[in-house]
Amino acid sequence: MSGMRPAPRQFPPHGSTAVASSPWILVSIGVVIMVVLLIIAAGAYRGPGPDFQPVPPGQPPVAAAPIPERASSAGREASVPPSLAVPGLSPRRTNPPSPTATTPAPPAAAPSRTTAPPSPAPPPPAPIDARYQVLQTFQGGFIAEVLIRNTSRGDQAWVARVEYPGGRVVTAWLEGVPQGTFSGAGGTLTYHSGPELAAGSSVYLRFHIESADPRPASCRVSGRACRGL
């Protein structure tokens, strides 16, 4: 007995003793782990949001294009993001409306102008040449004559008109040829030839005038003015 030593006394570990003596600690740890796993599972099971767009199987998802920004008069504002393109689906194209062909309005009609009919041209003067001269003057009156010549190739009738405002026509006659007719109202001598004047021939018309200026106000034969005034 004296040669035998007693074996050393072995004590159990302190931690094992604490765990074995407190089983509720293990239960609490297990409950915490289960709660964490339930929270993770619930987050993974949450359904897709309103912006979720399915991607056909076998095709990679297409990243959304970056949203451009544009400057406005009030500052910088974000433009509306374009719609996401889904592979395998062609975007719908909207053609602009074709312009409607318009028929041009006809030009307004110009107002019609009423053109007055042209007045008839006066007949050309007769081919008569006339020359006036005073032959003799005396107290209260004078004697004058008009030399009338037919310059055409045919016989011509003629009418002489000599005006003396305020005067008095005493008489009138033709020298050496048949006489015509005359009137002298109001100091105006009007003489109509008798027979027509032959082509190229001449005749003297003479007259006696009183209380008038020897220079007449007008002298015309068949519309042609007398020379010598």
C-alpha cells in the first residue's frame, strides 16, 4: 500500500459543466437561428414589384438605357425614360400622318372694266383751200373776200362760215359764177355753194359787213380754217 500512489483526481471542464447545467441556453440559440432563417426565406419569397418585367427564357436581360438629361428654361429636368426593349419583340412604329393634298383656290377674277365705245372719228376736211383778205374799208364797214379753191380730182360742194361777233352781214355774192344761198343772223355769214366747184378750179366769195372788226373771230370753209388771218 505504501508503494502505490493515488491517481490524480480529474475534474470536468468548466464550460461543459455550465452547458450541461443550463439547457435553456441551447434552446434560445436554436430559436434565434430559426427566426433569422425565416426572415431570410420571407425576403427571398417576396413577389416581384410593379417595375418587374419578365425575360424570356434562354435570352439575357437587356439593361435599361441611361436616362438623358436636358436643359430647360427653368433648369435641368430629367426626361421621361424610354420604354425597355424586350428581346424578340419588335417595337411598334407609328408613321406620321401623310399630308393632305390641298387644292389651291382659284385666283379672284379681276373686275371687268367697262370700256366706252370709241367715239366716231370726225370726217376728214374736204380738199378745199381757203384764203381770207379785206378788199376795202370805209366808214362803218368793209368788204372782204374768201378765195376758195378745189384741190381734189373731183367736183366738190362747199360751205363757208365767217363770224363777226356784234357785226351785221349786209350782203354776200360769188364773182362770175352761179350764186348760192347765204344767211347772216347775228353777224355770222353762212354761205352754201350753188353748183359744185369743179376739180382744180377756184371761186371768190365776197361780202359786205358793217359795225364789226375786219378781222373775223372765225373763218372756215367745209371745216378747213382759212389762211391769211
